[in-house]
Amino acid sequence: MFYHTTDSVQAEIKYRQERLKRDYQRPSWFQRKPKEQAPEPCAPELRARPAT
């Protein structure tokens, strides 16, 4: 005779997996941040004047 139903076992597995994910997550200060895109230059391109 089984003491645990299939549903209770599945619920326990799901709970433990979620708990492991939470407990072993990287701290927020250690998480990878998305790379910042370089801002588009707003000034026109500067070019050297030809030497005369």
C-alpha cells in the first residue's frame, strides 16, 4: 500500500526544484547585466583639415 499519491509526490518534486533554484541563484549583485549599447554620436563626424 502506498502512503503517497502521485499528485502529492509530483507537488513535492516541483516544490523542491523551485526551492533549489531559489536557494542557489546568484546574488543580485553578481548577476550578469546586459551590455549597454554605445550611444549614437549626436555631433557630426570631425575630420582633420587637409594640411596647406
